Amino acid sequence: MLVKFTKMHGLGNDFVVIDAVSQAVSLTPEQARKLGDRRFGVGCDQILVVEPPTRPDVDFRYRIFNQDGSEVEQCGNGARCFAKFVRDRRLTGKSTLRVETASGIIELRVRRDNQIEVNMGVPVLEPEQIPFTAGARANSYPIEANDEQLMIGAVSMGNPHAVLQVADIDTAPVATLGPLLENHPSFPQRVNAGFMQVVSANEINLRVYERGAGETLACGTGACAAVVAGGLQDLLDSSVTVNLPGGSLKIDWPGEGQSVIMTGPATTVFHGRIKI
């Protein structure tokens, strides 16, 4: 099967984006792994598959595969790339879109300055819905990893996140602690591990070790989860600049019960065709 694709990135978090609206594509986990391989495939953190909607109140559906072939519920940087892709490929002329994902409906708006605003929905905080094993809901939770007890925030932004506050992200043990948190038994569906350095009430530095992909240059849902966790712990205000290794995002969260709004760029790198 010969497939047309577009390589894109959101702050260095890179994607292979496939149009399954105007071409017939049915991607298997094995094919996703081959596409994501940086030596034998195109290479990316995630593969995004753009599909026709399955319900009348949305414009598109899209699926997200990690580099290891596993399918996941949500991806913030991917959502922004998705919005740019469907506009650039003339699959729609709309500047505001409703999109179906595995975790529910999200809304996207392409602004005149080419920044893309994504309504990421209301964060999920109840442990059993994240899912996260805990006795009761709290703003932070003790967890044991690497023979020490840590305090984390636990949030779902359509996918589960553990947020750990650190003094300095440059020296944070992301490479060693990230995999331990990702596969911690308290998270039955694994978890994305965020390492958050609070610069001020309106700014944080963040590194994220993503389940199925490892550390990425940026993670949109991770940025949202970090701002929610920091807000619940009275560390952050409602509007926060999140500095990631690949660049910065603006995250707005008015408070519990309200949607998280993420604003940032999306970039097209190249187009191509590959036999899979």
C-alpha cells in the first residue's frame, strides 16, 4: 500500500500525518511502528490518522498512534498539527473545528496569527477515571519510585499524567525516573510523566516522558496537566506560559470544572509517499 503523508511538528514533538479522508488507509499497529521508526521508516513521536467523522455534530475524527504502535486517546501538539493539516490540504475551509478523538470531542480554532487554539476539555481529577489507584481524591499523592517517596499530581487530559515538581528540569532524572513512573503499578494504563519547575505563578519549565514514546521535545496534554496540577496545589495562576525543550505554549485554566485552553504553533516539514 502506497500512502501519502505529511511530516509535521508542534514545538519539536513530531508527527507523521495521514489523510484517510481522500485516500483509503487502514493502519495497523505494526505499520505504525514501521512509520515511526527513525532509521527504517519516516520517524516520529506519533502518527496521526485523519478520518471522516462517525457522527453528524463533528467535522473529522482522528486517531493517534505512538511510535511503538500503541493507540492513545489524546495529543495536544498533534491536535494543533491536525488543524493546520486539514486546512492546508483543503479538507475544510473552516477556521473553527469540532473533532472526534478516542477521549471525546475537542474544539480547535486557527487564529489569524496562525497560532492554533485548542479547547482541551475539562480535566479529569477523580483517580478511578484517570485511571490511578488511590484511596481518595487529593491535590497531590504520595507514590514510591526508585526507592523513594515522591509527591505527584495526577490528572487526565484525555490521557493520564503524573506531574512531579522539581527544582531544576536540567538536572531532573527524566531518563531514569520517567520509565519508572510510566510503568508504575498505580497507573493501570501507564502514564505520561511530567517534570515541572515553577519559575513563577505565571511560568513553568517542563519536560515530559511520554508513554510509548519516551521523552519528547514538547507535550501539549502534558503542559495542560502540569498547569492543572500546579493550580490545584496553589502554585500557579490561571494563565501560564509553559516552556518545553522545543518551545513555549500558553495554557489557560480558570479552575475546577472549566476547560483547559492551549495555544501554540504547528509546522509543516515536508510531504512524501511511502510503501507500507
